Amino acid sequence: MRRRQVQRDPAHPRIGSVVVRHLRPLPVQAQFSPVYAIASADVNKDGNPDLLLGGNFEKTRVSIGKIDANHGMLFLGDGKGNFKYIPQTESGFAVKGDVRDIQILKIKN
């Protein structure tokens, strides 16, 4: 059985079978510590998706030390693919320890 050749278009890379048309880097704060969990939600209710990130890796070798600078991060989206970092002191999103998953809970008032 021959594999079908997929034509590669460098202007529109693929992630699996999904064509990515507009890919932008996150702000530099997303690089401060490992990220193992990302959730998308409209946190500020402006109609645009926002991102919540979590991570850390505390059980490393003694020679490396803990990688624990990530206390949870909030990035507000502008609806055009751009995200702005909101500090924990402003967002109130503060998590300690290793994070491997983030779930969005909907709570009725």
C-alpha cells in the first residue's frame, strides 16, 4: 500500500490534519517555567477566548533544582489571535505545586 503524498505548504503548516493559518507566539511570560496544562475560556466575558496556563516540575534531580516559577498564568485574548499577560496580583489566579491539567468549572450564582 502506497502512502499518499501530502503537499506541504510552509505558509500554512499542519498540526495533524488541521491547517494552521495564523500562528502567533504567546507573550514571553509563557516561557518562564514549563507549561503542562492549558485551558481556554472567556474569563473576562468580553466574547474572546482567553488562556489559563499551569505547570512546574518540583521533583527534579538535586543538581537541577525545582522548576517552580509558574504560579498559574492568565492571558487575555483580543479576538485577533493576540494575548496579553495579566499578573497574578491582578488576575487572582494563583496555583502552587505541579499542575498537569486545568478544568474550567461553571458555577451558577
